[in-house]
Amino acid sequence: MRIYFAVLSFAASVAAASAGYVDTPQCRRDLGATEASLAATLRDLDRNKNGSSAQRCASWRRHVEVMRNASAVYRQCSTGRERQENVGQMDGSIADFREIIARNCR
């Protein structure tokens, strides 16, 4: 699914980037935690991709929550183009997953 690859490449770009981010202990901590959370939720999505409908829906909902939190961190801890791209990518992926949830989950 293209969303998985977008989030993976996004997480890698955040780890590699230095310009465009607020360099405070809190933001470094929040960005690191965000990267770890995104990686964990991607593993969860992969683990449940062939699971029951209930398992897939639960994974999708958890992923949306992680992305919502990530978007908030990027709003606070990134600037300029990085902020625009990171927040836009998270918000776009959230919308995609909400559509998937609406079509497939009760």
C-alpha cells in the first residue's frame, strides 16, 4: 500500500533531517518518540494485514491516532518547508486511513 511506503520514507527523512526542526530537548525527545511510534504502528499494520476484519480495523485506528500525535509534534517541532511537508503528509495519510476505516469497519 502506498501509504506504508510514504510513512516509511517520511520517518527516514525526519531522522536524517536537521534543518527545519526546533532544536530543544523536548522536541528532540518528541521527534524520537514519534519516529519510534510510527515504526511500531507500521509493524502492527504489517502484522495484521491478513488478520480478521476486527484486527485490521483496530490496527488502522491505532495508526490514525499515532499519525494524529505525529502531526501535532511536527507542527510544534518543525519549521518552514519541513513543517509544511511533514504535517501535510501526516494529515493526508490520516484522511486516507479514515476513508479506509469508513469503508471497512463498523
